[in-house]
Amino acid sequence: MPIYTPPLKDMEFILHDMLKIHEASTPGYDELDVDFTSAILEEAGKIARDVMAPLNAVGDSEGCTLDNGIVRTPKGFQEAFDLLRAGGWTGLDCDPEYGGQGMPYVLAAAVGEMQAGANMSLNMYPGLTHGAYSAIHAHGTDELKQKFLPKMVTCEWTGTMNLTEPHCGTDLGLLRTKAEPQGDGSYKLTGQKIFISAGEHDMADNIIHLVLAKIPGGPEGVKGISLFIVPKFLVNEDGSLGARNGVVCGNLEEKMGIHGNSTCVMNFDGAEGYLVGEAHKGLRAMFTMMNEARVGVGLQGLSQAQAAYTNAVEYARDRLQGRAVTGTQNPDGPADPLIVHPDIRRALMDQKAFIEAGRAFLLWGATMIDAHHRSDDKAANGLVSLLTPVMKGFLTDKGFESTVQAQQIFGGHGYIEEQGMSQFVRDARITMIYEGANGVQALDLVGRKLASDGGKHVMAFFDLVKSFIKDNAENEALKADFLEPLKAASKDLQAASMFFMQHGMKDPNAALAGSTDFLHLFGHTCLGLMWAQMAKAAQEGLDAGTGDAKFLQNKLVTGRYYMQRLLPETGLRLARITSGATPVMALAAEDF
Amino acid sequence: MPIYTPPLKDMEFILHDMLKIHEASTPGYDELDVDFTSAILEEAGKIARDVMAPLNAVGDSEGCTLDNGIVRTPKGFQEAFDLLRAGGWTGLDCDPEYGGQGMPYVLAAAVGEMQAGANMSLNMYPGLTHGAYSAIHAHGTDELKQKFLPKMVTCEWTGTMNLTEPHCGTDLGLLRTKAEPQGDGSYKLTGQKIFISAGEHDMADNIIHLVLAKIPGGPEGVKGISLFIVPKFLVNEDGSLGARNGVVCGNLEEKMGIHGNSTCVMNFDGAEGYLVGEAHKGLRAMFTMMNEARVGVGLQGLSQAQAAYTNAVEYARDRLQGRAVTGTQNPDGPADPLIVHPDIRRALMDQKAFIEAGRAFLLWGATMIDAHHRSDDKAANGLVSLLTPVMKGFLTDKGFESTVQAQQIFGGHGYIEEQGMSQFVRDARITMIYEGANGVQALDLVGRKLASDGGKHVMAFFDLVKSFIKDNAENEALKADFLEPLKAASKDLQAASMFFMQHGMKDPNAALAGSTDFLHLFGHTCLGLMWAQMAKAAQEGLDAGTGDAKFLQNKLVTGRYYMQRLLPETGLRLARITSGATPVMALAAEDF
């Protein structure tokens, strides 16, 4: 069975050596010194490794069951969830006014990677609650906040997001669920929602559904969508639970993975609900949840890659098979370990070089989210909004690919469920799909984010790269190995942006045909920047003689691998993009 | 539930317009005229679509069960298998001396793609039998052939390949199964084999295991391996079944996919066996099976891509979601079909452009196998041996990727098992692993095949490309769109080969670190050549006014997509290769 190894050392390097969070001016970051942060991460890592990870395979093989409207979660999930609640982990970065710990998101993100890596299905119950919490926190009235948030912060009550209906996923304008006003400020909701993660389960006293629905008479399409709170049990004035509301789980889906999380068909039959935010402005409120959820899904993708990778490394060190082509390395054994073989190393280095930069990318993004929320930094908000589809789409595409590579190291054993590597692949697969399929992320990036505010945010990204290269131009340790490849990648990204600007206005298809390639081109450039920044931090540590020299040298080695063997993909992506719309659109729909 | 659509038109185009098999001088090809071939393919397609495909999901959800040593296959499998037997499909290309139809392999390969695409798990039962048949046919004594082959040709008896043991997969030198000579020419085999596909099941009267084992006192390592026939039931002189032999299924593996095929732990406990070929020369005989099996696995990978693709196309045409960015295309509906969106088309074109060229590549390979077997064409044998790891490794890597893309088109619905797209992904995943994991294929290609016979075969490949380009240099329809990109790809492949020659002798790791990249670089170049040849054939048809003009034009469109958007990957692969061994090997094993 796979084990989970918390990547503590790497997280600490990124947070303190690279991002230097303890020196940042963002309110709350002064608390994040090395000792405090390490203590939190170490404790979270222990829970992930010792409590959550051992239940991962259990969740996969047992799954959830629906019996008479009651959804039973896998054995052990309740106890583990209780432990997360008791430790205050579910409200780590929530508002202290409602019982949260008030920690910055960057810390919650690091903790979240470990919790998702250890047990993605289990971690989705508090994870979705957090998304629902954020939407109510940002858009709900004081009354609603007082009523619902304290119990959601502690996860005594869990939350859900109800968007999808059988006939509409991405295209929410088509949704049919109706919310009839009752004259007393409440609404009655009727309709069916599908793919509702944690929609029903036996681990919480109440479930707070956030539901998109249409108020009759409102505008057509997405402009007529409103957001509602629909609790499973109505909540009395005194906070005690009242009558069972008219929302039930009609079915559980059999899925490729995340079996430990209940994916529900939810039927609303005149269920009582309360408007969150303004009528017909539900999409805006929903996007509060969605943007947070998208970064969270990027984290999930990365987390599965990390979990799978560490197991693949162990296997490659232990499994004896064949001899090194350059001469026997394990003369006392019947064969050498797999890790002597260049192609096994190539696969492991691909994973390692992706994972470490992906982690830096996400944690950097988290610092920008904090800067936005804690000091209203509009530039940070603009940049992280631009990068959110990249974090979601690129890190989950590559995260999945990385789990497949890890599974491949095991040969036939990787295909056997007992070994547990298949689960990483099957669980990671959903991250490319939910919270906006990755094609939708690419569309959001190219069709919306890229040109928003007159292209200001992408220009800010280019400036960032440029300044970094300029500021370190004399650094011989970085020059050839890091700055030049980064410059080349950034040039490819600029050329692609330019191509879209020149052709996209006349022919939107010319831009959209390259949207997924652009997302990957952007992702690689971001990871290239992360590696350059990590290399700089590592070199500084080596020069100053601080830190673990071996660890810092390995950072440089891994970074060089990324720059030499992975980053050059930007050129290919650019070539695809500049081939334009014709190859993609030339075939008639009936000719496929 | 997915449907299976036989790609008849495309197969016929490849066989007759591109490969012109009916004009080839290979003995037996004169029978393969358009009418005869079409009749066979049409009938095979019907069985695949109407009989095998409807059982695909059944096999996945029911799986196989082991009960008191008896393995039960999914409902309906027996009847479908009987139908394949009754139609003579199991012996299509087998030797008429043993009851086969004596058809060329190229026809069997086309039929095989459809059978595997419709139901990979079911098709593995006759598929493995064919591999065992080939090994006995090539290396067995007349007595063994007379005794076993007729019943294997009809699949009354099925066959297996027993190589892997718990501690050794690729590294067969480590195997422990022993074969003790009994003095009467027979042996007693004792040991355990794992991952034995179709090792035990309830669909045949007898199961003929081909088993690798060591005769005590023989040479160490792979030079001491012999191949044996071990029947489940001993066979009497008169051909009737005798005593139960000492080989039993100890367990069934729970796998990620191919649930309809039984993957068995086989325990040999003094089981009676008969030597096939010479003692200690078992590996050579095994490779007869392996090479055939590798091409077959390439076919499987492609077949899953094809099956998944046609379902994705249907879904993309039917599912209404969003509006085309260039203006509404389905004004009477609530939304436009998915297929209007550029990124959906990009994903479909990726699949289509890969699949059609992959099919051409395999069928071209099959003609070379026929040329070798039927007219002892050594050049054809050399070239197809070189290309076998490419067919296996590249077509299964890309085939799997293609099923993931097809699944992605379905959004959340693709993740639900009921929809059936997950099964294509899970089933395709094994093709990258078994019959030599793809990393082993890359090693075989770079470490063995590339330099074999002084590099003669790779030179023959380059000559082929060169001649094609030269012969068609004046063809304006091909020049810019096909010949130039092909030339560039071939140049990249030559540069990579040159890099290996220059560095590989001094430092084998410099070559092996790029082995997987080389396999993909070679694969893309082959598919580029296939597209150039298909484009030529399509253009000839258009010029002559023969054939379906729309179909031929679509070929050109799809080919241009490949050349513009997929083939440029060769440059990236070359860059990775020429970065050499350092980035890959620099980290110490303990530092991962």
C-alpha cells in the first residue's frame, strides 16, 4: 500500500528561502516565521501521513453507499474527519469572527496539499465546505453569516456547490432549477443537480448546499441566475436544527475514482432556500467559490503527483531488475535497483522537476491571494486572476501525466489495484475535469483573462520576468542555465500573445484554436520562472553557507533538468499556436 | 453505453489506395482484391460492432471470478467466443496444414484492430492463443505441432504466455521456475508465474501454457532459459484429454482495467511439460511470441483510441453547450453542439490525425511481416524488427493519451463509469505496460535495434523517406504541406541517431537517457511518412476522379493537421535528446 511522505523540507524552502514570506508586508505574514510555520506544517504532515493516508485505499475500495436516502462514507473517515475538526484544521484560514484561526491562505495551501495528497476523497468534505464558507462570507448578509458560518468553520456542518444539471455543465445559462419567492424573504427551490460532491453523507449534522437557480421572471441566460443557501435541515432561530428540508440524494454516481467522496444526484422539491447576494447576480457570487476551488483543484492535481512520485521513488530504489549499462552497481544482489536505469531516472526527474516548481507556483499564487484579501493589492489580484486558469489547467494536466509516469515505474505491478498506484491516476483524472474542464480554463485564459484591463496583467507578468532576468544578469550561476532558457520561454509566450492580438480580433477561432497550447506555454513559462527563482535562492544559500548544502545543490540540479528538458516545450506550443485556426477548423462537423 | 464503429472505409483506403496490397508481389496478396478484402472486413466489423462491443461494458463491470480453482468469465463471453470460433476467425492467418485459413497477416491485423477495439478483454483469449500457436509453429517438433496446433487454431484450446514471476518481469535472467527432466523426454515444472492473461477460464476445453523455466545445471541468467508447453489437461495419444496437470490458478488480480480478461497467478507443482525448441534457447522462441505480441499490443492501443474517438465525436455533435464564438450555429436549439468550439475540435483532430496514421503504420508493418514470412524478405524483416518497439511503444503511449482526450470531451460525464469512456482509458493503460513496458521498448530500440546489422535498417528507413521525397519533389500538392515537414522530421531523427553514435559508445547513458524521446521522435517521423503517403494516394484519387472525393479531401485536411500541429514535436524530442545524460543522471539515487 502506498505511503504518504510530507514534502516538508521543500515547502519550507519555497516559503522562506524563495518566497521569503516572513519578510513580506502582507498583514498576518509577520506571524509566519520559520519556527511557527514549521511547527504547523510538521503537525499537518503527521496527520496526513498517519491518519489520512492509511484511509486512502479504504476509501477507494469501499466507496460510498446509498441506503434509504442515507449515504454511508468509508470506514474510518468519520474518525479522521473528527480529528481534523478537533485540531481546528478545517478553519485554519477562516475569519476569527466566525471561529476561524485567521491564518494566511499560503499556509492553508501548504497544509491543503498534504491533506489532499494523503487522501483526496476525504479532504474534499472540508474542502467543499471551505468553498461554500467563502461564498457566504463574501456575499451573504450578516444574518446568514451568523447563522451558518460558525458551524461551517468547524465543519460540524459541511458545504456543497450545486451548479451542474443533467443538460448543462459549463453552459450555466441553460439551467432549469427554479427558485420561487415566498414573500417572507425565503424561496422554494425545485429542480435536479448532478455531480454534487459530498452532497449527502453521514459525517456532519447538517449540510449547507449552495445552489444556483433561476427566479421566475428574471433575465434569460446567465444574467438570470441567483445563488441560494439550501440547508439539509432548516436552522431554528436559536441555532438548533429544525425540520428536514426538501432536498434529497437521489443517486450516487459510480466513478473512475475519488470513490471515498460521495458524488450525488440532488433532487430539490420545494426546498427552502435563502438568497446569497443580489437576485440575478448569482454568477458573481459563484465565482468567489469557483476561483478558490480552481486553485484548490490545481493543488489536488499537484498533490496526487507528489504522492505518486514518492512511492515511485521508493519502488525504483527497492526493485531489483537488470544491470546498469555502465557497470554493476549492486554486486551483492541478483540485479541492480531500477533507479540505475536512465529511462527510469528520466521519468522520475520529469516528475520531480514538475512537482517542485508546481508547488512553488501554487504557493506564490497563494501569496498573491493573501495580498489581495489582506491588503487589497489590486495588482496581485489581477495577476493571480490571470494565472488561476493556468494553475488549474496546467497543474492538473501535468499532475495527471505525472501520476501515469509514477504508475509506469511499477510495470505490471502498477496496474494491480492492490499496489495503489492506479488510484492516484484515477483520482487525479477528475482534477482535469471538474471546476471547469481544462478546455474551459484555456478558454477563460485566452478569451477573457488575457485581454482583461487592456492586457495589463499579462504585461505585469512579462515585466516580472524581465526584471528578474535584468536584476540577475550578472549572476554567473544563473545566466546560462536559468536566465537564458527563461528568456526564450518568455519570448515564445510573448510571440503567442502577439499572434492572438494580431489575429484574434478578426478571427476569434485563430486564438481559441491555440487556447490549450497557450495554457501549457504559459504554465511552462511560470514553472521556468519558479525554477529561476528557486535556483537563485539555492545559490544564495550555498554562497552564504546557510541551509542544507546537499538539498540546495539538488535544487540546482533539478532546476537545470527542467530548463533543459521540459521548458523547451514552449517552442512546440508556439508552433502549434501560430499554425492558426485553419488546421483545427477545416473539417466539417459531419466529416469527423 | 459506447458503440463501436468499424473504420472500414479508412482501412480500405489504406490497404488499397495507399499500400496497394492487391498489387504487391507477396505470395497470397493476389487474393486480397478489393471485393474479397471488403467482404471479410465488413463481416468482421459487423461481429465486432454487434456481438463483441455490447459485451465490453459487461466484461468491465462483472469481471472474472475465481471459485474453487474455476475462473468464470463474464456473461455472454462464451457465446461470443463460440461465434468467433464457428466463423473461423481465430485461425484467419494460421497455417492451413493445421486448419487455418492461411490469409496474410495484414488482413488479420485489420480484423484484429476491430475485434480489440470492440472488446479488448474478450479478444485477448484468442489473441494470446495466436501468440502461443506461433511459438509452437515456429519452434516445436512435428509431434508437438500435430498434437496441439489444430485445436489452438480453432481455439477449442486456448493458449497463454508464462514469463513473469513475482520478483522478475523484464529481467528474465532472474527467473526461478524449474523444469526437471524425467528421462522420457518430458519435464516436471515447479514454480510460480504471475500476471498470466487468460491463464485460467471456463471457455475452452484445454489451456496450453507456454512457460519459461530453467533446467537445473544449465547456464546462469537468460542463457539458461528454456520454453515448455504445459497443458492444463494432458493430451492422450489419440488426442483425447487425459489427467489434470499440476498447474492451477492460485489467484486473480484486481486490475485497473481489462476486467473481462482473467489475470492469473499460476502455480506449477510438478506439472508435466514438453520442451519447445532447444534447451536453454527458450528466449529465442519466446521472442517469436513477443514480437508478434508487441505488434498486437500496438494494435490494441490504437484500437482503444479509435473506439473512444468515435464515441467522442458523437457526443461532441449531440451535446449542446455554449455558442460558437463566431456566431450561433444552431439557432433553433438552446445552445450549439460542442463540436463548434475550437478547443473541442483541436482535441478531436489530435485523435483523428493520430489514429489514421497509426493505422497506416501498423498495416504497413503487417505487410513487411508478411513479406518476411511469405517471401523471406530479409530487408522487410530488418525494418519491421526495428520498427516493432516503435509500433508498440509509440502507438500505446499515444493511444492511451488519445483515450484520455476522448474522455475529456465528455466533461464530468466522462468520469462516470456508466458512460463507458473511463473503460477505454483504463483498458488502454495496460498496453503501455505489458509485453515489455514502453521504457523497455525504448531501450530495445536504442540499445539493440538501432545499431543492429551495422545500422543497416535505420539507414533503409532514411532511404525510404528520402526516396519518397525525391520521387515526389515535383508534386505541388505534397511539397509544402507534406514533404517539407517530413523532411524536417527526418532530419531531426537523423540528428538524434547521429548524437547517439557520437556519444553512445563513450557513454551509453547519453543514448539511453534519450531513449523514450527517440522512440517518440521515431514514431512521429513514421506517422509523418504515413501521412505523406496517404496524401499522395488521396491526391491521386482526386486527380483521377476515382473514389469518394469528400473522403479524399478530408484525408488531405487531416494530414495537414498532423504535419502542422503534431509532427513539429520532433524538434522538442531532439532538444531533449541532445541535452544528453547529465541532466538525467546528475542526482544521486538517495536524493530523489
